[in-house]
Amino acid sequence: MVVEPADTLFIYMDACLRDADVFPRPDEFDPERWLSSTPDRLARMHIDFLTFGYGGRQCPGLVLAKTEIIVASAVLVGRFDFQLGCPVADVQRVLKYQARPNQLPVIFSERSDL
């Protein structure tokens, strides 16, 4: 395949992030993979994790976005309990321009131990 100067390229991120050679058990929610992987695998995972782009066209808000999600998650997890508002089997992946769930209702309840 030859890429010409005027060609438009599209990277299908959902497929990249589900490569089992890079991300162990890619279809499972497993944040621990980032903590328990070998240094070599972790380096490969970081290279292939292209959510914010890479190189000269990388998202300039990358650091801010990552910081915001950490702070917001910490506040939410510290103040609320969460439960899925529907059976897990009812949540399906919908593939359009990007992959997203068909639904993902979440019930937030204020923690009683605060």
C-alpha cells in the first residue's frame, strides 16, 4: 500500500486498543494490567495506547485531560457508591465512528460512611 500526500488516514482506535499481543485480555476491564505488567510489556502498551494521538499531532490537552480524569475519579469514588443500572448483558458495544456502549446507566448513591 502506498500513502499519497493528499490521502486521508484513519486509525481505528478500538481495534488498536484490543490487540491481544499488546494488551492482555483486551476485552476485560482490568486496570491492574498497567500495574502488573512486565517493564517490556508496559513499554509496548504505552507505545500502542494512542487515545490522544502521537507525535506532532498529539492532543495538546493530554496532560490536562489525564490530570482532570484522575482528580474527578478520585472525588467521585470517594463520595459515591456505583452500580450498573441495567443487567450487564444489556450493555453491548456499538461500532460507528467510534466504539461506544448502546447504553450504560449508572446509579450513584451517596456513601453512608461519610
